[in-house]
Amino acid sequence: MRSLSPEARAVLAELLRELSFDARERAERSWRQNKAPMAVYWKAVAVYAGHLYRIARLTGARCERASATRASEAEVGDGAPGHDTPRSDPR
């Protein structure tokens, strides 16, 4: 998605947003009609489209900042407090 022009990314983001809204409506309709498998399917479509919408709407600068933040968090991960302590709940 980074290679897309800002205009193309904006169009893609809007399409994904509309898909997410439509899929949520279909999930609700399927649930009301007691069609649980279809409701779950459309709910998943809505969630995936929503996540991709959020990625697509990032601009180039924000995308670079987000990548830099993730890279710096990965470097800190092992030495961060609480990362080497055992879990208190027995899962």
C-alpha cells in the first residue's frame, strides 16, 4: 500500500470503509434471521475491511513514523520491565 499514490490510497480507504459498513449491516441482518454462520462471516469481513481501511488511510509520513515506532519498540522489547517475569495466572 505504501507504493500507492496518496489519491489512490484515499480511494481505496473509502472503498474499504464502505465495505466495512456494508458488511456490518449484513452481519446484523443475518443474525436477526438466525443465520449465525453468515453473521460470523460478514462480521469477519467487516473487521478485516476496517483494519485495512486504517492502514490505507495512513499517509506516507505517518506510515514511516509508525514503522519507526514499531522498530524502536522491537529493540526495547527484551529489556523492558515485566517482559521477563512469569505470568501470575496459570494459562
